[in-house]
Amino acid sequence: YNLIRILKKNIHFNKVKSTWTQAGIEICSQSYKLMNILIKRKGLTYLNLDFNFNLKPIRTLSTKERKKSRFSNTFHFLREFLRFVKLIVDCHVKFYSGYIDFFQLLDGIHFILTHIGKITGIYRYKYKIMKQIK
């Protein structure tokens, strides 16, 4: 009980009312910024991360640049997972904006969940990460 009082007084633990869609948008935008910081910190100015979390080179890379631009399996797994989250959030944003109706929202989410392997590519990195954890 005392811990809750202490956390309420702390500036880092604020109560904020928001919808799941707003939280999803915030997660996607902050993750995009974080991944761009990681790319820039590694000095890879020739790689571009778009808002759908696709990582593409700006130009044709030399062998040395390709070797330097390799990221870990965890980075790519997180990128693919965030791509999945963004697809779900985009469906909800379209619904709340009035571009699609409820049945189109359900159909879109059903399609995303049933075709996650084709849409994202998470399966490429999952097993390698599980080996790293063991």
C-alpha cells in the first residue's frame, strides 16, 4: 500500500487516460525513433527504415558496407514484430477515421492474424533467437 503512494508522488509514474489505438500509435512512433537511433549510432547512413519498419538500402552497397550493416536477429525480430503491431494499429486508425466499417476492420484483422507469416517474416528470426536465449 505504501509503494502505491510513493509511485503516485513520483513524476515518472503518471496516470494518463488514452485509448489502445493512441497507445499503439505512440509505441510505433517511439520504436521507429529508437530503431533509427540504433541505425545512426552504428553509422549506417545508407540504410533507410521506413514507417512500415522495412529496412532498405538507399543505394547499391559494397561488400564491406553489406558486412557492416548486418544487425542481430533480435533487431530484425523486433522490427518484424513492430511491423505486425503497426498493421493492427493502422486497421484501427482507418476504422476510427471512418474509412472502413466494422466488418472490414474484422476482415483486415483476421487476414493479418491468419497470414502473419506471409506479411511479416517473424518466422525467419524466431528460432535463432530462441537458441540465443538458451
